Amino acid sequence: MDRYGLTTARQPALVPDFVTALPTVAAGALAVFDADGTLWTDDVADDFTCWMIDQGHVDGGPWEEYMRVYAADPPTGCEFLLTFYAGMTPATLAGLVQTWWDHHAHRSWIDQVVESLHWAASHGYDVWIVSGTPTDFLLPLKQMLPVDEVVAMDFALDTGGHITGRPDGIPCAGEGKARKLLSLVGDRSVALGVGNGSLDGPMMALATQAWSVYPNPEFAAHSRAQGWPILARPPDFVEEEKFAPHD
């Protein structure tokens, strides 16, 4: 294991047949992966923000409102999370993100997905992470895995270079994931799309081969209707619920 809990020795037997059936390609074709709930079972957006609140770097006062907004409308909840970081500079945030990943993040990686990401990268695919989590939180993945791009929820900046708390460009959640991806891919094909829930469905529908990872019963039914292969939840799986950082 490396310092991030990732297995350093490759395990090709974990890559499913429908992935290995994809052809080796010249650079340009894409394999796109969601992050939270797909590469790992937990939620970086919440886990990092809770740590930031606990460390006194951001104000935790809006947390309960964030919970209410997310429960009612998850894509809007993804946008709301950006408000916690208003006034911070991207450089300051980047340092804190790196500290969290290096010393405090404990991811429960989903090995079959991680191995499939490595397979895609080694067979000519450009690997993109497409997520509703803020982009800045996920950039360290480019140090850990063969990831070419992180396409996620971007912070808008004011004229002084500070985070405004609003999204920049297309908000990358739900239908926005598909729209943002389409705005960036140009004439490249999306060969593989991997996600775990309804926020990923529109993005997955763009791919020649989609893969539904640990879906809840509702999204599993949707995935079956689409003909997407499903990586079923293990018997001991417990879905992470959003939680208050302080009792």
C-alpha cells in the first residue's frame, strides 16, 4: 500500500470483462470516472469540509442549511458547498487540501474501479475524473493515479483572486456533469463512463460502455433498464450518510 491506501501492485483479475473487451486506442478516447461513491465509498466533499470546520479554517454555521438543501436537491447542494470557502484564495485552499490528503484522508477505495482506471490508462485512454465535488479537492488524484484531467465543480473568483462561493461555468452535478463533459470533449469519444448514482446517470449515458458501481436500489433498477453492468454492493456495505460534524 502507498501512503494514500492504494495498492501498488496491479491486480488485473479485478478488471471486469466488459472493460477488457474495450479496444486499445490511440490517445484521445476518454474513460470517465465519478469520484465519491465510485473510486471510493465515502465523500471527499463532506469529509474535507468537516475537517476544515473542525480545524477552524471555515465557518460551520451553514452546515445544517447545507444538509437541508442537499436533501431537497442534490445538485443545488453541491453548489451550496462552495459557499463555505468564500473569501479564501485558491493557493491557501490547495495547501490545506494537500495536508488533508497527506495526513487525514482515509479513503475506502473500490479496488475493481481503481484497477479498471489503471487498465484504461495503460490501453491508451485519457482518464478524466468527472465529479460534483469541488475540483480543488480532487486535484491531488493526479499524483496518486494515472488521471489526465479533473472536471468538477469549479470555484468562481472575484477580481482580487478570492473564492466567491459561486460556481464558475457549468455546475458539474447531475445533468450539469453531462453538459460540462460535452462542452470539453470536442470530437473525442467517451468509451467508458463509471458512476454510482443518479447524479452520474446523464454522464454515464454519454459513454459507449457505462458501469454502475455500488448503486442504491433505485439507481440499480435504472442501470438494469439501461443495460449497464452493475458492481453490486458487498453484504457488509453501509452507504455513507451525510452527517453533522458536531453533535
